[in-house]
Amino acid sequence: MLSIKNLQAAVEGKQILNGLNFEVKPGEVHAIMGPNGSGKSTLASVLAGREEYEVSGGSVSFLGTDLLEMSPEDRARAGLFLAFQYPVEIPGVSNANFLKTAVNEIRKARGEEILDSKAFLKLMNEKMKLVEMDKAMTQRSVNEGFSGGEKKRNEIFQMAMLEPKLSILDETDSGLDIDALRIVSNGVNALRTPDRSFIVITHYQRLLDYIVPDFVHVLYKGRIVKSGTKDLALELEEKGYDWIKEEIAVGA
Amino acid sequence: MSEDLKILDEVTNSDYKWGFVSNIESDNAPKGLNEDIVRFISLKKSEPEWLLQWRLKAFRHWLTMTEPKWPNVSYPEIDFQDIIYYSAPKKKPTLNSLDELDPEIKATFDKLGISLIEQQRLAGVAVDAVIDSVSVKTTFRETLAELGIIFCSFSEAVHDHPELIKKYLGSVVPYTDNFYAALNSAVFSDGSFCYIPKGVRCPMELSTYFRINSAGTGQFERTLIVAEEGAQVSYLEGCTAPMRDENQLHAAVVEIVSHTDANVKYSTVQNWYPGDKNGKGGIYNFVTKRGICLGDRAKISWTQVETGSAITWKYPSVILKGDYSIGEFYSVAVTNNMQQADTGTKMIHLGKNTRSVIVSKGISCGRSQNSYRGLVKIGKNASYARNFSQCDSLLIGDKCGAHTFPYLEVANKTAKVEHEATTSKVGEDQIFYCNQRGISTEDAVNLIVNGYCKEVFNQLPMEFAVEAQKLLSISLEGSVG
Ligand SMILES: Nc1ncnc2c1ncn2[C@@H]1O[C@H](COP(=O)(O)OP(=O)(O)OP(=O)(O)O)[C@@H](O)[C@H]1O
Ligand SMILES: [Mg+2]
């Protein structure tokens, strides 16, 4: 599905990713944890194709093609989805209208027929249930005036609508209340299939009780410095990151 | 004697050159403007003497005036003697088939979803007579006539309803109003007249298509709308013009009279040729639009979507004379490339408890300049008058400019006036967010800009709103690198 080799990236002249290696196979759920500023969102942005992030070395292959050569919209159309840490507001554009455009662009790219309003509404109603989203939200402008938690839930709703192959969730659990956390996790779990993969960026082990990962990685100073199973998350919860930092210091 | 007065004197004292009349069969007036030309136009249209006299007065007044220099636009001096002020409709096709049409215009028509028949008409291909300065498309006339609604060309109205024209012509925009209004009053070619009798609610949107065809022909339309007590009408004005090389002057006048409890809604989608990417060619659009709410609870609402013209100079205004009368102005003005727009409104509150709303959305891209200029004036008798103004500017790219010039004159302490203004940029964050959902940058900008304009588009009749959105997309083309 996704294969990252020795990825190096900088933003505004500052090197952030320092030779990152990472492999995701179909159906897998990977959790990425790591201290603030270690480069987790940067990795997500680089994968999604954000222009400010300059890739200075390494390669990324997604479903067999060179991801770094693709435009952001082509990456999305190919099935890469990013649930943003800070979702953006688009005043005056209804969620429904926005999603209809997005869904149909992606369908076009897949060679599928464009959904008419009726079919789209049907799909939307179905997916709304999945994340227990209120109908009124679809008529509101994209993320405008949404609470922090509503924005996050909206990201998962969009993910459900677009049915991506690889979803990257950047701290989707931050700002969610306990019920919302469960709902969002259920949404993600409902989408889990043998051919869909997830990268879940989080600071909290708790999310991983709901979305059970196959692997847990620690990103530190722009590199994956430790990988393990979900037990690693428990260990981190307990001990923090210092012991890992020390390990690295010793190793260096 | 000043130069102006000398000219005035010469002109007013010179004899009418009858020799000119032998040319009455010609399709076009010769270039230039003098009293003979004014008489020629009037004669061509077999107008009554009073109208000729009115035109002449306007012309003489125009001679004493100078072009306004206060708008935030710049353009080479217009040579008013280098313009043809009258051209009859041409029956001959300019093209034999659509294949001969400039491919860029054809592409625009296609994007707008204009039917082939309509395209042929617009492009001047045979089939129908091509419409020029004269005449107006008057559809559904019979249905309207049954209700006593008059909807016809201005020239027809002059002959068929002289009492109404005499009563209302110049009553809202007198020829002394401004330079271009005076010019229009002297040489106006044609336009529309619309009259809704007492208590009648016009059952359909009234629409006209104006077009500019002959190269080098100034276009001076005159529109007059009168809604009697309790009447209601929604009027649409839309236009499109083909690509051309020469700057063209357009100076229309629109007058609206709304009596007690009457409601007039006037919507415009303006899409004239804006000139090429370097600003060459394009239409100069100097328009005077004004309505008066004469009676109590009268309402006038202007909605405009301005995407075309090289230069736009336009301030649809409302005089709120009747108590509790309402004036509204909703505007989207897009400028791209080298376009310049100085547009806005004037709300003149005279009556008590009068209310006005101004929503202006300016969008600038390329190297264009987009100015909002608005006046809210509250007279001393306008107790409890209220105004709310929202003026937003959206910038796309960093070579364009947005400017806001709000003027406020309040002479009554009980009045309440609110003004909000914002300037924003189409954010890279927003574009990236859309990209990440599979939406291309161009579509993303369209989506974002359409969202930004929603409040105004919501005011437009349905079909018009769709057209406006398409126009917007076309105007924004190439605005993001
Ligand atoms: N656009 C930018 N301009 C300048 N510095 C940036 C930019 N984006 C990221 N950085 C810097 O890169 C580093 C990594 O940031 P990143 O957002 O990837 O961290 P993170 O691991 O997601 O942190 P958090 O857990 O707080 O979300 C930080 O030092 C950050 O300040
Ligand atoms: Mg982050």
C-alpha cells in the first residue's frame, strides 16, 4: 500500500523529516505517536502533497506509483485521505455541496459514474448514521462555526463518504468528548476492510483501545525510532518518551 | 467667455443643418456629436417634439459638464467626437456560420451552456435579425397585456404611452445629474419601458438581453420601470458581448419608480468584454441607475453580478422618500487581469423608519483594481432610519487591489447605521483542504468564491443565479497560477 524510504523533508529551510522509513500493507492499522514537534503532522502533510513542504530526499510509493510525483488532488483521487489536525473553514460552501463535488471528482477519477443528487443524498444519509452526525450539519458551511469536536467528527464523516484506501488521521481524537471518541472510532472501525489501511496519529493510548492498531511507532526528530505492537502505546503512556530519547542518545 | 460657454453658444446659435436630413436613410449616424446628431436620432425614431427638446436641453447641459475624475479608475481620454451615436439594426449576418466565430468566444458560449440557436443569435449569424441599439426582445407580451402590464421598447413606449414617459422620464435621474446621464439623455438610442399597474403582481420575471454589435457604436440605453401602488415586479437585465479590439463606451440610465407598497426587484448579470489579458479593448461601462421609493412601504432591491467590462462605474441607488420604505443593494463585482471597477451604491434616506441593506462582495484577481464606493445619507426628517452595510473584499493573488470608500452623512440622531468591512484572501489552506478531497485548484477557487458570494447569489432568481455562477467561474479562469 504505502512504502516510505529514507524520506527527508524541510519546511522554510528547516529540516524536519530526517530519513524516515515506513511501510503499510493493505488492511493494516498503524499508530504513530511521538512528542510535540517531532514531525508527525509534517509527515501527513508531505504525504498529502502540501506545497510548502519540500522533499529533499527519499521516495514514497503508494499503490505502486510514485506518490511524490502526484498533485495533491490526484493523491486524493487515488485514495489517500487526510483527516486534518486543524480542519479548515470554507464560509458559504455547504458541507453537502463540498462533499458532492469531492465525491464526484473521486468517482470520475475511478471511472465511476457521477452521482446525481438523489443517489448522493442516499449515500450521505447512510454515512451520517455511521458517525451519528446531525442532518443540519450537512447544510452548514464547511467547518464554519463548528466546535472543535464537530470539526473532527466532520473529518471522519468525509472519510466515510470518500471511502479512501489509505486514511491518515492526524490527532482526530484531540478535543473529542468520550462519547464522540467512541462514535468516531466506531466510524473508523466500520470502514476497516482487508484492503483499507489507516495511519492513526495520536498522543493518547486511549484511542487505541477503540481503534486497535497492528503496529505502534514512535516518531522522534523526524525519524521512526521505535516500533512495536499496541503494548508499546501502553508503555509510552506509563513512562513517557524520556526512556526512548535516552536509548537513542546511547545508541548514537 | 469660457471655452465651454463659447462652444455652447456656438452650438445653440447655429442653424439646424437641414442638409443632414437627406442622410436619414443611412444606417449609421456619422461619427461625432452635435445638435444635428441629436436631431438625427430623434428624427430617425420619429419622436415627438417635446422629446427632441428634452434631448437638446440635455445635450446643451452636457456641453457645460466635464467628465468625472473622482472614480478610482484610469483610462485614456475618451474622444466623444470619435463615436458613432446611432446605428440601425443590421439585418445582414456578419457570419455565415458558427464555424467562423472566434474560437475563444465560442468556448465561452459553450461554457455558459448557451444553446446553439442562442449562440447564433449572439454571434450575429444569420437566422434572426441581429439586435443592436434599437429594439428589445419583448416576450410574453400578450399575457402581460391582459394584466395591464406594459413591457416594451422605450421607442414604442414613447409612441404608445407618451403620457407615462413624459411624466416619469428624467424624474429619478434628471439629465443634469451627471456627465454620463446628460450624455445618455441627449443621445439614448433605445431601451425598455415597464409599467405595472396598481395592485398587479407581475407573474413572470421580465428580462431583456442587450448587446453591443457594431464596432465603434456607443451604446446608450434608457430603462424606465414604474410600479404603481401595491404592484410587484422582478426585472432581469443580462448581457454579453463578443470580443473586440476597440474600447467601447456604454452609458446607460435606469430609472425606477416604486409607489406606495410597490416592490421592484432589479437583477443584473453584466458580462461585457473586459479586454484581453493586457487590458486591450474592452467596454467602458458608465451607468447611472437609480430608483425612488415614492410612497410609504415601497421597496426597491438591486442585485448585480458584475464580471465584465474593462471599466465599470456604477452605483445603483435608492432614494427612500416614503416612510417605512426599503432599499437593498446586493453586489458581486469581479475584476481580473487589467479590469477596473468602481462600484457601489447610494442609499438616500428621506422618510421616517426607512431601511436599507448593502451587501457588497468584491473579488479581485490578476492586476485588477476593485473599489467599493458607497454613500449612506440620512436626511434630517428620516427619524429611526436604519442602514446595515457589509462590504467584503476578496483578493486572489498579490498584484490586485481592493479599496473601500464608504461615505456617511447622518443628519438625524435617531438613525442607526452599521458598517462592517472585511478583506480576505483565498487561503492556501482552503485550497489545499479542497485538493485533499480530490478537488482541483481551479474548482476549489470557484467553490470558495461562490461560497463567498452566496449571500448575493441567493438574491438572484434561480436561473440567473446559475448563470451568474458559471460567469464567475469563467471570469476567474487563470486567476490562480
Ligand atoms: N509551516 C511551517 N513553518 C515553520 N515550521 C514548521 C512548519 N510546519 C511545521 N513546522 C515545524 O516543524 C516541526 C514539526 O512540526 P509537526 O507539526 O510536524 O509536529 P507534530 O509532530 O505534528 O507535533 P504535534 O504533536 O504538536 O502536533 C515543529 O518544530 C514545527 O514548528
Ligand atoms: Mg501535529
